[in-house]
Amino acid sequence: MVEGAEIKNYLLEKSRVIGCTDKERNYHVFFFVLRGANDEMAKAIHLNNPDGSRKTRKDFKYLSVGKDKDEAEDIKDYQELMIAFE
């Protein structure tokens, strides 16, 4: 039984959902998975090109714009994320 509730409205910035500026990066977790997933997972979630090579951020329109971080940092963040789910 619900004793009480409160509704809050949030304004979602449409511009941030469909694009980002060249000084920012959205959806960090996708970068983590793209760069940190092992070969088996990458294949399972279709992160390989038809020739078997691994896709990069440049293969995704949304990820190809905006600021990028160091790849090693994304891999480290991915590993920390996966530890949290163990």
C-alpha cells in the first residue's frame, strides 16, 4: 500500500540526447564496453566489423564526435564496473 508519493518533473535536454559538443562526451559506459569487453563479449554484442576487427568509436556516428578520453582509462573504468557486478 502506498502511503504517500511525490511527483517531480525533470526537463530532459534534447540537445544532449541527440548530440554533444566537441568538448564533452556522453554515454561513458558505451565507451567502457566498446574498449574493455573481451573478444567473446564483443562478438556477442556485435562490436566487431564484418572482417572480424574490433569496432572503434569512429564506427559509431554519435561517438565519433565530441571529446575522447584515453583508451586505457576507459578499459580501467570498464574493469572496475565489471567488478561491481560480480
